[in-house]
Amino acid sequence: MKGLELSTAIAKILDAKKAREVKVLKIQDLTIVTDYIVIATGTSTTQVKALADEVDFQLEQQFGLQPTRVEGYESKNWILMDYDTVIVHVFHPEARNYYNLDKLWADGEEITIDFEK
């Protein structure tokens, strides 16, 4: 599965689970770490965990994919899920404001996602 397809699928999973401020950025020309990042916000630590769990569950069920790495699961303030070509960041609102990845990767190309489909 290509990075754009995967990042779009992840964004739609997060949106369906009521994540806020879901954003997909294409950063493959800016770093060798990954091609796309998906950033989303949960309203509480409980929702942050639920969002990460849903991404993990849906990608396993639909595509047979598992993350190569997951970090931050214990704190539930910022959960990072690494799917090689896509890295998912699920934040608690304060953590998203503090780390401000939106600004850090502002040179990335924001991908428009049609959440209606």
C-alpha cells in the first residue's frame, strides 16, 4: 500500500472516530524518515488511546498492517505509530500545542482529504 493511500485511510479512520484537526502532510522531500505524517487530536487521554487503538485495529483488519513501532502509549498524551511510509501522531490538545508539529512541518504539502467518501 502506497503512502498516500495509507495516510488517507488513516485520516478517515481518525475522522470516523471523532478525532479533531486531522491533517495529512506530505514530507517526503523534507526528510528521509517517512513520506507522510498524519496528525490528529483527541479531546482526552481516553480518546487519544481510543483513536490509536482504532487505527491499529482497522489497519490490521483491512490491510493486514501492523506498526513497526509505537511510542507514548503509556502517557496517552502523544501516541506515535510508525507505519514506515506514514507516521501517525495522535495528540492530547495541550501536547499538540506544545510540540506544534504543524509548524515544524509547515513546509510539507498539506493533502486535502474528502471525509465524505
